[in-house]
Amino acid sequence: MSLEFEVSNTAESGGRRGELTLPHGVVQTPVFMPVGTAATVKAVPQSLLEEIGAGGKGAQIILANTYHLYLRPGHELVRRMGGVHRFMSWDRPMLTDSGGFQVFSLSSLRKVTTEGVEFRSHLDGSKHFFSPEHSMDVQIALGADIAMVFDECVETPATWERTRESMGLTHAWAQRSKDHFDAHQHLRPWGPEFDGKTQAQFGIVQGGMYADLRQESAERLVAMDFPGYAIGGLAVGEPRDVTREMIARTLEHLPKDKPRYVMGVGYPDEIEEYARMGVDMMDCVLPTRAGRHGLLFTSEGRLNIKKKDYAEDQGPIDATCSCMVCGRYTRAYLRHLFASGEPLSAVLNSIHNLAFYLDTMERVRNTLALT
Amino acid sequence: MSLEFEVSNTAESGGRRGELTLPHGVVQTPVFMPVGTAATVKAVPQSLLEEIGAGGKGAQIILANTYHLYLRPGHELVRRMGGVHRFMSWDRPMLTDSGGFQVFSLSSLRKVTTEGVEFRSHLDGSKHFFSPEHSMDVQIALGADIAMVFDECVETPATWERTRESMGLTHAWAQRSKDHFDAHQHLRPWGPEFDGKTQAQFGIVQGGMYADLRQESAERLVAMDFPGYAIGGLAVGEPRDVTREMIARTLEHLPKDKPRYVMGVGYPDEIEEYARMGVDMMDCVLPTRAGRHGLLFTSEGRLNIKKKDYAEDQGPIDATCSCMVCGRYTRAYLRHLFASGEPLSAVLNSIHNLAFYLDTMERVRNTLALT
């Protein structure tokens, strides 16, 4: 068993209330997944991450980035430490991306062939090569519950022809990813308590901003029969109605009984909207990255904590929020921490923003269960 | 009532097991006080600070720095926010220093007169003036349980003559600090639940590295009758046996029934040694500052987490430590966080080091109670 997915209710909008069972635990969907790039959700201690959000239930599943962990501390080291769960002391479900997006967005001097991608590390300029097979080797060494196929992320904007060509490469790589992944599952670094369980692998639909290519890509991947499907290549600068349109047109061609994951989105209203359209999983660095920059999400919109307006504001970030930050600290204090460059600023801002995201999804789940 | 102090046992070494009752709570002594410079113990959430150390009892009392809070966010703002306790959401005892040490160590272009010190902010170069009276106004606005007199910190090394001259100024300032503090206690920003309670003010013994001057300074301050006494001007670069000697020679001249506080020390073995000599209170930035630089304190000595030796070390920082970091994370993971510049590194390292300091004092208290 790698993954079980059960939809208990589907709303008229297409939104689904579901339950995703993974080797490391059960995830209520739709779900938002905090990003733990280097095996740490930036600035947030795991003990608090386990308690964030409504009811103190914490994050259900988090992400780690294959590209970052491959470069530092190295996937073989993580494997020797027992895999990424044990390495970072997080025993709930995890997902790793394929490294593709980071190779295309962070590294320099890329050379793409049908074989794979040669690139230089953003850390020290050293030369590396990622192929679908190598990405799978790395992801198996990390040992997250869900791994992603290695895909090419086309530059944006791109013509229909260029996008279709890139998509073709992505599909070939998806099949190679699948073959290599299935053949090497015995190498995952899990203890005997996980005997009989394996990592799951999701395919990634590409196709840029072209609905016909999205359909073609979805159909090709569905034919390969993955246990779950991601929609990639969105939220890369296109207008929001295009993002929504591409998601809608792709969802039509994905099986209803498998989880659907939109990668790298978004603002709170976006994750709510996409969840109501039938997206089951989403991830984004926004809550933590914005938090580090003093941007806080609230039920009344965004709030920039560095503003002078908040210097003597004795209220919490959000009066309707039940998170540990809103329960204890004033806007005045949080502004002071940010203005003073105090490390606690990133900790508390990140915790609030993550709680806001998790609570948003909890609320969506509750309404989807009823409709 | 500003302060009650009771010694329950005194060891042959001079070390005392005591209890210090302050408006915001009871402190078991000898005690180590974590430093919360800008109304935050750097990188540590208050909720974790309340749980740090053996038995999960947390820090009993913390410091905040008058100089830093005066400059940012400003003491009048803190007063309007209800004082430093409410501002930072910390309801246990607190102590503020006088700002003197920072004026002399951090700021530039100082001009000292008998009236006070003119200096420029290390933040923006703006010009400011601190007198004993002004330091008291600031400390009353902050409203910690214990305030310190404003003293001159003589440069080091300094001749006997220069030290004696400076000490004379410190004594005059101590009397002015006391008069102004007593006359303005009604301005402290405490709620009605603290009616009948006032802030306490400690005198500071100076005298550099000269035992005769230390004696003279102690006698002068004791004659002014403070509820507690600090020993200042130590740990400023002198050899450790000189520090110890100066503490020993000063303690002889301080009343046994009042708390004695050595400012700004030290390494774990130092705070243990001084506590066993009869020092009741100590503070130091070392556990948090060293933590941010990857230096960890353990029962087997210091450990530099950035060392390659720890890259695959699955053990905790200290196998005998019961802190939340040692209970959960490996040296390998902590090294990875440090090497990757992750903000969680400072959080976890600081928590462990503070726990180690608090546990050290807990152990000393336990032995002092028995002897």
C-alpha cells in the first residue's frame, strides 16, 4: 500500500471532502501543506508546527525540497540518518518535489537534453546533473510518503509549440520516473514498522497556459496510472483567471477517485477557491516567506506589521484567530520585533500565517462535508 | 513591599539557598537570568521560555535592557502598552539594567559630566542624554520588578586613581538614582492588582580591579541602604582569577540578608562557582549569543555544532540533558540547520543553552539546600 484516498462528499462546485491515508498517517483533504525546504519549515520548531491551527491539531503533512536537500546535507546523508522524517523529527506525512522546479528557477547554466538537466548549484556554483532516474534515487533516499515525477518547467510565457515540445519531454520523463521509482522502492529508508508500505508517486500535468495541451498532458499521465496527479507550471506569473481556467480545464480530465494537487499556490483566497473547485492538496512558501517579511494574513485581508499604524495597537493580528500568536501577543509587540530585526519576529509571524492557512482549509473542509 | 529575601541555608563555601519574592512572583536563588535585550530573549518564544529546563519550570526571571528599549520602541510607548511585562507578554519577574553599560560599550561620542552622559545612538547616530534621573524615569516606565542605579562603567584597564574618581561619580549617581526612584514610584505602569507593591532598586558596587576600592564602594552603597546589591564592572576582559577575587572581596562587605547580583557573567562553570561563593543572581547573553553562533554547552564541555564531526552524529547535544531540543533532535540535524543558515538553528541552540544554564543552577540550588 502506498496511498488510499476516499472522497466522503462532493459539493456542487466540485470541491471534495476526502481522506488521504499515507504510510505516516491520515490526512484530511482538502489540505494545505507547509513548505519545509531544507527539512525545516523556516523558523518554526516542529513542536509548534504540530500544534498550529484550530484545535491545536497542527500541520497534517509538510513538504521538503529535493533540490535543496540533495545539495545540502546530501540525500545519502539523509538516507543514513533514517530518511527525512527521522532526520528532522517529523513523524507525520511528508511530500518531496522532484527538484525540477528549483533546477529551473534557482540554478544557473542549465543544459537540458532528453537525458536530463545539467546545472550549477546556487550555493557554490558546483556542477550537477539531474535525470528522472536521479531525482527518483534522491527522493527514495529522502523517503517522503509522496514523491513527484521529474518534469521540465517551461519558461513563461512560451509559445504553444515550445510548450508542447517541453510537455513531450515531461511525459517521457514521467514514464522513466515511474519505471525507476517502482523498480527501486526497496531502497526507501523506512524501518520494519513500515513493511508492506511504499512511497507513492504523483504524475505532474504540464501544458502551460494552453487548455488543449493541459488536456493532452492529463490524458497521457492518466494513461500511465499514477496514484495521484499534480498540476504543475502554474502560479508562475500568469494572471489569476488564467490559473483558475487552467486548473478547471485540467481537473475535468483527472480521475475523480485520485488526489489532485496544485503545486505552489497561493494566497488564502486562492487556496480556498481551488479547494472548492476540487483540488485536494496545495503547497506554498507564501505564509512563511511573507511572515518573514512582515506580511500577515487576516480575516480582514493582509496586514503589513511594519506600518507605524500598529506601533501602539494593543489588538492581536486577527481578533477572530485562535492561534497561539493572536492569543498572546499584540500588534504593537510584533511590530517592535519586526522593526528591531529580532529573530522572534519570523517565528511568530510564520506561526500565525501558517495557522491562518490551516484554519482556512479547516473551514473549507467543514463546509465541503455538509454540502 | 518591593522585595523580600530569605536565605534558607548557607553552605560552608558561602553559597546560599534562598527565595526572592518580587511583585511578579517568587524566584528560587541562586538564579540565572536570561537576557531579553529588546523585550525578547533572542529567538525564543515566550511559551517555550516558560518551559525551558529541568521539570519544565522555565525561566524564573529575565532581564531587559533599558538602553535598547529606550531607543526602540521607546520607554513611553512601553509605558502606554502597560509596561514591559504586558508589552512582551511575560508575567514572571523581570529586571532592567540602568543603560549605563550599553551607553559605555555600544554608543559613540560619549561626553561624561557629573550631570550625566551624552551619547549617540548605535542605531542611527542620534544624540541622547542619560542622567541618573533619566535612567530612573525610563526604568519606571518599563516597570520591571527590579531596577538598577545608573553607574559609570570605567574603561579597562584603568589606574587606581582613575577608578577611584569614576567610583566617586558612581556613588553620587547612586544616591541621585535612589532619590529620584523613590520619589517617582507612583508612576510605574502596573495595574491595581499590584497596589501596595513597588519596584525594587539595586545599588551597583564598582571599584574596578582594586580590592580596597571594591570595599570602599560596597560600604558606601550599603550605607545608602538598597534592598539588593549588584557587583558591576567585572567580566570586562580581566583574567578569571581576578574576577573571582573581586567577587570574593566584595561579597565580604555586603549584607548577608540581601540579594547579591553579579552582572554579566559567565560561562556555566563560572556561574556555578560564583553561586557557591554566595552570589544569588547572575545574567549573561552568552547562552543565547553563543547558541546563535553554533556554540553549545554540555555536561562534557563546549561543542561547536558547525564541525564536520557532527554531520552524521545521531546523538543529542548532551545525552544527560532533558531539554526539549536534546529530547527530539540529533546533532546531525542541528549541524545541518546551522550550516544552512536556517532560522530554526538559533531557536533550538538558544533553547538548549538556556536549559543548560537553568539546569546548572537548579543543580547548584539542590546541593546548597543540603549542605
